[in-house]
Amino acid sequence: KPMLLLHSDDDRSVPVQQAIDMDGALTAANVFHKFIHYKDHGHMAFTDEAFKEALAFITEFEKRK
């Protein structure tokens, strides 16, 4: 399944390395995904920015079908 990863360096709840590792695993498995790596967004809520990224990701995925 396609996967969108949004993660920030300064997330105090989940280490960013987990997202980096997942990105590598998805790349190795040839899974359609996108990793958006923020520097200063903390442990994010689903913001307008995240919603915009999600819609763009879905649109990109749909075009590949």
C-alpha cells in the first residue's frame, strides 16, 4: 500500500530515525511512498500543511495507476 511519512527532527514523542528507517525499508521494497522530513514541526497534528501534502500524495498516486 502507498505510504506518506511526515516527520520532524524535533519530535519528542517518536524518534525521527524511525521514519528514516521506514523510508529506507519502503524504498528497498519498492513501495510507492513519500517521506517529508521537517526540521522544526515537533510532534505534529494534522495541520493544513499536512492535509495539503496528503492530497498531493494521493493525487500523485492516482496518476500512476
